[in-house]
Amino acid sequence: MFAVHFYENKTKVLNQALRSIPSVGEEIKIKGRKGKVVNITEIDENTYHVYIEFEKIVEKNVASKDLGKKKRR
């Protein structure tokens, strides 16, 4: 078992005990967000830091929805 710490930039996102270490370029999904493994650093024989680049979040356009009051019948 390996202690794998996942980082986005300098922010720690998640740490897990895994049986296998993800490889560079592998697609990964953490906390519902899709990302790609950029770099892996070995700290000890059982501790690894995995750096991830998440996909940008596309916000939906709320201006298109009618936010006015609905008519009562």
C-alpha cells in the first residue's frame, strides 16, 4: 500500500492509501472533477506526491433563464 497525496498547484486536494500509483498522463477523477496527472514525486518508498491539472469548470449562462416572478393562476 502506498500513501498517495494529490495536489493541484500547491493545494492539497486528497490523500489516499492505494495499491498502485497512477502514471503520468493518466486521466483521473477526484471529487467529481476530471483531471490529468502532470507529475509524480517519490518522497519515501511508500509516500508519493501526485500533481494534477483539473479541467476548467464551464459555468452555465444564468442570464438566459427567466429569473422574473412567475404568474399566479
